[in-house]
Amino acid sequence: MDLGVIIGILGGGALMIIGIFWGGGNPMAFFDPASIVITVGGALASLFVGHPMSRVLSMITYLRITLRQPNFQEERLISQLVTFSEKARREGLLALEDDLEELEDEFLRKGIQLVVDGTDPEIIKSILYNELNQIQNRHKAAALLIDDFSKQAPAFGMIGTILGLIIMLARIEDRSTIGKGMAVALLTTFYGALLSYLIFGPLKKKLDDRDAAEALVKEIMIEGILSIQGGDNPRILEEKLLCMLPPGRREAVRQQAAKE
Amino acid sequence: MDLGVIIGILGGGALMIIGIFWGGGNPMAFFDPASIVITVGGALASLFVGHPMSRVLSMITYLRITLRQPNFQEERLISQLVTFSEKARREGLLALEDDLEELEDEFLRKGIQLVVDGTDPEIIKSILYNELNQIQNRHKAAALLIDDFSKQAPAFGMIGTILGLIIMLARIEDRSTIGKGMAVALLTTFYGALLSYLIFGPLKKKLDDRDAAEALVKEIMIEGILSIQGGDNPRILEEKLLCMLPPGRREAVRQQAAKE
Amino acid sequence: MDLGVIIGILGGGALMIIGIFWGGGNPMAFFDPASIVITVGGALASLFVGHPMSRVLSMITYLRITLRQPNFQEERLISQLVTFSEKARREGLLALEDDLEELEDEFLRKGIQLVVDGTDPEIIKSILYNELNQIQNRHKAAALLIDDFSKQAPAFGMIGTILGLIIMLARIEDRSTIGKGMAVALLTTFYGALLSYLIFGPLKKKLDDRDAAEALVKEIMIEGILSIQGGDNPRILEEKLLCMLPPGRREAVRQQAAKE
Amino acid sequence: MDLGVIIGILGGGALMIIGIFWGGGNPMAFFDPASIVITVGGALASLFVGHPMSRVLSMITYLRITLRQPNFQEERLISQLVTFSEKARREGLLALEDDLEELEDEFLRKGIQLVVDGTDPEIIKSILYNELNQIQNRHKAAALLIDDFSKQAPAFGMIGTILGLIIMLARIEDRSTIGKGMAVALLTTFYGALLSYLIFGPLKKKLDDRDAAEALVKEIMIEGILSIQGGDNPRILEEKLLCMLPPGRREAVRQQAAKE
Amino acid sequence: MDLGVIIGILGGGALMIIGIFWGGGNPMAFFDPASIVITVGGALASLFVGHPMSRVLSMITYLRITLRQPNFQEERLISQLVTFSEKARREGLLALEDDLEELEDEFLRKGIQLVVDGTDPEIIKSILYNELNQIQNRHKAAALLIDDFSKQAPAFGMIGTILGLIIMLARIEDRSTIGKGMAVALLTTFYGALLSYLIFGPLKKKLDDRDAAEALVKEIMIEGILSIQGGDNPRILEEKLLCMLPPGRREAVRQQAAKE
């Protein structure tokens, strides 16, 4: 679980409720189903117009990704690739076939399979990078959808407020309802702004982070697979792959290697 | 039919009406011909100033494209190109002449015709890419027009609201008309925002998607035509073309190929 | 005359007047010399600060360009260049000297003159592209000026409204003038928005279009001049130049060529 | 003196005063020291946070540059460089030493000195371009500072208005002060907008123009110095340097050359 | 200490207080804990959603960097590198081992260590540039965080104001509280704008400056280390490194060198 996402959204929501109490307001007055329907429903409707339906329907799936703390265990991956490299140099590339079963990551398994099959390095490279490209395109499409929602939500919040003002103004003679009418009208702007600034805008950034993290792992895999096939020195391979990690994590791997 | 566009626009409109009822308003009060004339008419007038007239007059045509669910049948196209490739290797490039009649797509027919005529590959490539370029330029001009409308609509919505406020303020002594005057003034902003955020903004994205999809099909055709002329191995051609599709659709073709 | 510009501006203005009548307002109340002075004058003053004076004073000239329907007669130009090419191959480059007189376009005449003078092709190319560059820089500076006005007009519209509100608020005790004061204050925003969204914003796009059209013609000329000097085959030259036109116009030239 | 800057700023200011009179206001009511302190002072304070102190303190110097009409006398420079070129070809590079004294421009003098010293052309080129780069970086930093002020001024204008509104609202019971309070509150927005749209925004553009003009002169110098060292033909050098000027000014030089 | 940051923030704050007094307000009325909680807390909560938690928790550290006046002593660094270069040419690269202890900068020590170890120049270059890259990525992530806060603060300021307006409007019958309610509601917008325009927006620029300054120092180090290993002439090395400094500071070094 990515605690930051949970803490941020729940904490931000709690702050709003505290602010309402503190300001002498009633939190229940901030809950209005009609306003939610206009803001969220309107923004969703606009997504259906602009994006393929299948993508809009997968929105929940994309959001769930932001909640999962990614654990790609790059360190473990690198030592695994180094072990494969040593084995391949000792016993030949075909010996890697026995390890295929254990590999959980489909991308890595596919790459090693191609090496075992004796595929041409250029073709392996182009197949794997093509695969990575497609993954990143899917991620980008998902991030664009979330980004679009974060922009449409305040737009429909504003539309809802204008709608509410028009209703209120049409019966302005009844002075007693002006205040309440305007308060309700402003609710959609409030919802739209919270949805955008507290939730969907930041979640879009998180999706971009997740994409970058996964792309790094896949690039380490591609680099490793091609080095194994090329018969590179396992020490040099390890150094090369470690250089792809940030310095802090690099040290961790080195210390562990020194211990062994 | 692209159901998403229909669902989104009708659904979004329905939500607005529901919201008006729910808020105690009268949907008929939201219909004001003068406001529609100012918002839509003003935005259209500005398009005439900034774009060639012929393009503005084709706006409906562009919008209809977004309603059509594109069905380029890339899978069928690829197997067709592979069949051509096999035939050409077996019976020579001239044998493709018999198939020209059956080809519905003008772009593909033109390309195969050039191959049959024995045109130089470099020239075929430049002719077809030039053609693709011109298609994409037309698409881009159409998308820019829609995009422009989606930005001018809220601008004229705002202009209409200021116009309404000025009228209302000029006779502010008559207190009973203030509310109604402001309500009517706000209608143009409401129209402009809905036109932009629910309809034309998202439709512009859809047009961009349609362009990308058509460009992909044309690129598959160009790649296929040049490979056929070059006498490439049909298996390699198939693999190359499949790599241009997203992974899911790729599998579908492979499974079908395996069945056969 | 570019009818679109006329129709758009007059039509947009007419729509505003219709809207005012329809809304029960008096169009004369929308005419206020002081507001025009602040909005237009202020925006013009800011142009003098940011642009060279000579350029600001040529603004009217730039605007007149957008009214002229460009008629570069690319088709005629291409057949002219092809005729030159044939003549040069038959009778030598010097024979083109006789045709120099008839050439109306200065750019083309200069290019052919350089060819007749036996100037080095590299130098011709650099001279003509340098000339084209300077033309495009002038166009870009003009477009930037118009663009700047389209952004300053609403800014000074807003400044005028604030100015009007301050005046109105300073004597708010006189309740009877509040409405009229605010109405007048809003006029500058109204003027600024119309100037920007109906007129100068779109005109800037038109200027960009005009620039692109002229650049295309000049590029066709450069390509043609260099091909004539290089002694290229007139048929290949024609095909090359036609490819620089959009498909529709290309066909027109071919059909005419076939008729002859 | 750059008359445009003077005319624009004074003219714009005069227009505002005329507008105030015309609208029935009192220009003195638009002068409020507290509002000036908040708008200008606040924007300046924010510059101290974001830019090096020395640069903020040089702001006046940067602004003075925009007032000076640049007179780089490119035409005179070019004929001077051509004269040097002829002399160097006739009497050798060392002969240029006599002319060093007369050169007012430090950049040019440094370049000629390097040539006289027999420095390697590659090193001269890298030294002079490095110098030019540093000059442009200083210009860019100055332009960014002015640009930043033009954005912070309206921001602090808005902050001042909110500040004024809060003060006014806190004692809203006293109805007689509402109007005056709001009028004063709006003054900061008025100041911020004028500072940004009439003065600092356009001045930033002027600084960019000045930078481009000076860079052009320095590039002509570098081109000339290197050609002199390389012993290029003075006629070719003149043609090359003239091509760096806009066409109009080019003609002026040629006509003068023809007269001589 | 970077005085500019201190002067700017304290000065800007003082100006606000002066402005409040001058406008007849009570500075204590501008202090409202609930408003601070909503603006600052809400913006922080949104940072937790969009950024890794560890980065948000380091925010204070990033801010402290902007307060420290960087003193990289490039001049001293350059003469140190020149001294090393001379020593290495006289006594061999191994002789530098004695100086390693004294080096405070870890980056420089690591580089010299690699040289002493006889590592391949290409590998040293890639290790050091990789290190520099990682440093800059960390800086960029920090700057993005501060930038994000500077954008979220006014957003939550606006959210707080809407929240306050809704509370106030819900009990609008009590006329006496309207003014105070609105005043309090506007406080969050005031806080958000000050946080963004006076503090965090400018601090982001300062962080970018700090990053550029540190990158320059590291680049001087890399250049120097590689030149020492390559056995370049110490004079040429000095000239090369000096060229990386702005002209003013360059002169200072040269004058000192001349004095010695």
C-alpha cells in the first residue's frame, strides 16, 4: 500500500471537515447528492466523449495502481541477472531453460526464452523495446485519462455553480432562499476543486512515477538479457546495471555483495 | 457508431436536466434562443475570420467522423498484404494486377498499382508518404478548427454574459428584473462552458485519435507495399506488420493463423 | 477579397446588435467613446513600448493583408517554370534572359537573373533562402504585433473596468448611479473581449496562413530555379513541384496538362 | 532615446487620466501611497527571494537600456571590417595593430588584438563565442528579472485587493465606508495591471529585441574577424556580412559603395 | 546566509503588515489558525498524494538549501586542480594519493581516487557524469516538490474561501456575521497567494539557481580530473576551466595569478 496516497487523501478530507467545524459550519451541509452527480457525472460523461469507452471503464483499475506501493526489487533482479550471466558463461545459454519456470515476470521470461531459442540479438532487442513501448503507451493513455478527469472536474464544478446561480436568480424575489441557493451552487465548485487538487491531479503525477519506475525495471531487464546473450563479464554487467539505480540503493547491493 | 460519443453527450445533457430539476429549477428557463445565437453564432463568426471559409463550412463533416466507430480491420489488412506477398513471390509482381479491382481502399490500390507499374521503390515511398502527409495535414486542420470552436464558445459565452449584465445594469432601478436579467446573462456562459467542456473539447481529442488510427493503417499499408515490392519473406513481413499493432490485437491474429 | 474575414467580423458584430435588441437593450448604450479610448488607446500605447515604432505604425498594412484573398496561382507558376525548364534545355540558360521582363514577381525575376548570370548554384540557393527567411521574419514580426494587440486589448479592457469601478465606488452614496456606473465600467471589458476574440485573435491566425501560403510559393520558385539551372528533366521537375501542392489542386493541373 | 517607449508609457498614462476625467472621476483619488507600497514593494520583495540580490539591485540599469535607442551602425561596422580586410591583405595582419587604438568597441578590439597576436583561429572563435554567450546569458537574466516583475506586480496587486477587502469587510457595519474601502482595495489591482501590461511586460519584449540586435552586431564582428585572419577576399567578406542585415539596410550600404 | 531570501520574505511580510495598518486594519485579524490549517495542511496533503512520502518529509531540508549562500569557491577549486595537474606531470598520477585525505568534497575525492587507481578514462567519465546526473535528478525532484507546493497553496486557498463562503451563506439570515464571515473566508486566498507569490514560487527559482551553480562546479571538477589524467598542460587546463566561469570572476583569478 502506498501510505502517502492514503494519508494524503484521508488527511486532506479530514482537514476540510475540521475546517468546516472550526469555521462554525455543519459538515452535513457540504454533502449534496445533486452536486456530486453534476460534478462527477458531468466530468465522466465528457471522458466518454473524448476517450475510447474501454479505457474510461478501466479507470478504477488505473486508480488502484496508484494505491499499490510498487516493489520491483531491482536489487534482487540485478543479482538474479548476474547469476544467470555466470551460469550462461559456465554452462552455455541453453542451461538457462531450467530457470524459465521460476521466473514470475512475464517480460523477463519472454526475453530469456528468446535467448534460449537462439534468436538474433537485434531481433530480441527490437521485440523487447517494442513491448516496453506498448506498455508505456498504455500507461500514458491511462495517465492522460486521469489528467483529463482532473481538469474536467473543476470545469463541471464551475458549470454546476452557474447552473445553481441561474436557478437561484430566477426566484430571487424569495429573499430567504438566496443564501442557501448560493451555498448549494458553490458546492459543485468545491467538489470540483477538491477532486482536482487533492485527488486526481496528484494521482496523475503518481501514475507517471509508477510508469517511470516500471520502465526502469524493464530497461534493466533488457540490458541484462542482451548482456547475458553477448557473454559479457558478470562483474561488468553488475556494475552496469547498478549504475541504473540511484546511489543509495546501489550501495545496499554492494554491501550485501561484500558480505557474501 | 461510436457509442461513447453518443452516451457521453446525451448522458451529460441528461445529467444537467436532472441537476436542474433536483435543484428545483425549470429546464425550460435554461432555453433561451438569444443566448444560443450569441454564443454559437459569435464563436462561428470568429471561425470565419480565422479559418478558410471552405473549412468552416465542412465543420459538420468533421464532426460526423467522430460519430463513426472506425473499423479499419487492421488484422484483415495484414493477412491480405501477406497473401499478396506470397502471390508476388510465386507468380511475380504483375500477378497482383488481377487483385486491384477488389481493393476498396484507394490508398492501397494506388500503392499496389505503382508496384505493378514497376515504379522505383524510392518514388513509391515518397509518393505514398507525401499522400499520408497531406491526409494528416487535412486532419490536423480539421482538429484545429474544432479546437478553436471549443475555445471560442466559452469566450463568446463570457462576452454574452457581460452584454447581458450591461443591459441589466442599465435599468437596475427596476429591482424586480435584476434577478431574471442576471439569470439570462449567465446562460451564455453556461452554454459556452457546456459546448466546450462536454462536446467540442472532447471531440477534438476524438478527432486526434481517429487521425492516429488512420495513420497507423496507412503506415501498415506503406510498409506492406514496399516489402511486397522488395520480395521480403511473407512470414517476416507478417511479424513486422503485427508488431505495429497493440499486443492484444496481435495475439488475435496469431491464434487465427494457428487455427488455419 | 477574403469574404470569410468580412462575413465573420460584420456577422459577429451584427449578432451582438441583434443580441442586444433581443435582450431588450439599447445598442447606443453600448457605444461609449471614453471606453473605446481606454481599451484601444491603452493597448496601442503598450504596443509602442514593446515593439519598434515603425512596426506599430505599419499595423494597418498588416491588417489589410488579411483582407486580400491571396491568389498566388501556383498552377500557373508551375507551368511557367516547366516552360522555362524546357526552353533552357533547348536553347541554353542565357535564352531565359528574354523572359525576365515579363516576370512580375520580383523574387522569381531575381532568381532567374542569377541563373542567367551564371552564378554558382550554392550561392543562388543561399541568396534565395536568405531572402525567404527575411520575408518570413517580417511576417512573423507582423503576426506577433497583431497577436500582442489581441492579448493587450482584453487586458486594457479589464484595466478600464477596474478604473470605472473605482470611480463608481468612490461616489457609491449616490445609489442611482451605481447601475449605470457599473454598466459603463463593464463596456471596456466587452470591447476588449470582442477585439480579441472576434477580430485580432482570428486575424493573427489568418496572417500565419498567409505566411505559409507565400512561403510555399517561394519554395516552389526556389526548387524550380535550381532545377532549371541543374538542367533537370522538365517532366520530373513538374512532378516534383506538383507534389508540393495539396492533392486537389494537383489534379487540376494534371487534367489541364492532359487536355493540352 | 527610444521614442516609442516614452510615447507608449506617457501616452498610456495620459489616456488613463483622460479616461478618469471623462468617466467623472478624480485622478487624485487614484493616487494612494499605501497601495503603491504593497504592489511595488511586494513584487520587489519577491524578486529578492527568487533572484540574486546584485541582479535585483541592477534593475534600474536594465530598464535604462530599453530607453536608449540602439545605434550599432552595422553599416559603418561592415565597411570598417572590409577596410581592415583590405589592409591586412595588403600589409599583413600585424598592420592592424595601428588601428586598435581607434576601436571603441571592446569586443571588436579584443578580437583584432587576438588576430594581431597570431592566436590560433579555433581559439579566437571559441573565445569570442564564449564571450558572446556570456553577454547573452547576462541579457537573458536581466530579461527574466523584468519578466518576473511583470508577473509579480499583478499578483501583488491582487494580494493587496484581497487585503483591502478583508479590512473593509471586517468593519462592514459602517455602511458609509464600504464604497470607499472597496475603491481603495481595487487600486492595487489597477496598479499591478498597469505596471504589468503597460510597462514591464512590453519592456521585457524590448530587452529581448535589444539582445537580438546586439548579438547580431557581435556575430558580424566575429564573422569579420575570422575572415580577416583567414585572408578572405574583401568583396566576398562584404557580401557575406551584408547578407546578415535585413534587405532594406543592405541596399543602403550598396548604394553608398556604388557612389564611392 | 542568502540575505536576499531573508530580506525578501521578512520585507514582504513587513510590507503586508504596514499595508494593513495603513489601510486602517488590525494585523491580528489577519491571523486565523483554521485558515492556516486549511491552506497549508491541504496543500501538504496533496503533496503526499502526488510525491513519494520520503521526499515530502525532506521538504524542510530543501528549503534550508535556499537559505545557505552557496560558496563553491570555484576560483580556489580551479587553482587546486591546476596544482594537482602540475604535481601529476612532475611526480606521476600516483603522487596525488597523498592529497586525497585533504579533499573535503566527496565528488572530487572520488574522481581523483579513480585516477590514482588507474581506471580507464572513459569509465571515469561515465561514472562521474552518472553521479552528476543523479545529483541533478535529486535537485529536480526537490524543485518540483517546491513548485508543486507553490501551485497547490493558492488552490487550497481558493478551496478554503469557497468553504468559508458556503458556511457564511448558509446562515446569511444573520446579517451581522456576513462581513466577518466573508473576511475570514478570504483569508485562505490571502495566505495561499502570499505563500505562492512571495515565498515558494521564488524559492523554486532559487533552487534552480543553486542546482545550476553546483552542476557548474561538478563540471569543472570532471573537466579537471580528466585533464589531469590525460596529462594536459596545466596552463591550458587553467585557461579551459576559467572559461567556464563568468568574465568578472575570471579576471579575479587572473589578477591573483599575476600577483603571485
